[in-house]
Amino acid sequence: MLPNIIILESVSELIDLQFFSNDFYTLLLRLSVNLIFMTIIIRYLYYPITKRKDYLFTYYLIGLITFFLCFALKKLDIDTGMGLGLFAIFGIIRYRTDAIEIKEMTYLFLIIGISVVNSLASRQISIAEMALINIAIVSITYGLEYIWLVKHLTRKTITYERIDLILPDRYEEMKSDLESRTGLNIHRIEVGKINFLDDTATVRIYYYADDQEFSDYNNK
């Protein structure tokens, strides 16, 4: 056993790498805490409402990458590197693909933030303080999703050809017409751009997704 240890130490010195350190246990503890609270937020707060499996993949991987990146940069103790690393983390949110909806963007910031907190906690931050931060984030998110903002107002933007109904005094007629066409119980309607050449108008309808027999088309 002793010769094997000597060999490993010799190889470690040769390649200038350390095979094991006590920080490994710190990494395991913080990673476990981070995964637990990430799962509570992603799987038990976000997913039951939205049913969007595509974002589960994104949130988990971005949270883990953020955690490992911040933990590694903290180990190096390079302030400039930490700043550049965090800048890069928040920069990737602009994916150059489809725009992320505001709620999904908020959850993304939430996952990144909680991963940063759990990875950067040091002797200046006690375990009790770190636990309080995580529990507070989860509790506030739960309160907003399931207690205060129980009903979720969803919107759709459509092109409406019955331009004769966009007048304020014919609002109820337009609402009834849109409800019969879409099958939605519409809460309110906003009229946007009006094109008199094509006799069309851009109309935005708002409805409570929880009250409908089918969900928003974005849900997966």
C-alpha cells in the first residue's frame, strides 16, 4: 500500500497535479445541498405548473456548470478570473435562439444565483446562513407560485380580420367572437397595430391557463 502512495505522490509531483485534497469533501457537501434545493425549485415548484420538460434539462445543466465553475474559480482565488467567469455565465443567457419568456428567464437567474451562493460559501458564511438563504429562496418562490399568484395569466397574440369589431363600443362582440373561435375564456383584450390595407389588426388576448380545458401551446 505504501509503495502505491509513494508512486501516486511521485506522479502528482511530476505532472504538477494534486490527486486528492480535503476540499473534495467540501465539494461533495455543497454539491449535495445545491442539487437538493435545485430539485425542489425545478422539479417541485416550476415543473408542476409549466410542464415544460425542455427547461428541466437547461436549468439542471446550467446550475451544475455554474456551481462547478464558481467552485473552481474560488479555489484558484483569482479575482479577475472570477469576474470574467461570472460575466461569461450571465452572458450565455442570450442564446441567439428563440427568446426566453420572462418567467423562464427568472427561474434561470434563480438557479444560477443559488448555485453561485452554494459554491462560494466560505468560512465567513456559516452553514446556518447558507441554509437560510436556500430555504428563503425556496419559500418565497413557493409562496409566489402557489399562494399569492395562484392563477397564471397567459397571453396570445393573433391576427384578427374582423376589423369592424375593434371599436371600443363593440368590445363585448369582439370578445364573444374570439372566445367562440379559440375556445378560451378570455379575461381581457388589447388591440395593437391596425392594418387598413389588409383589414386586419394585431390583437393580444389574455386568459387564465388554469381555467382552460387545455394549456398554452408552449407547454411541453
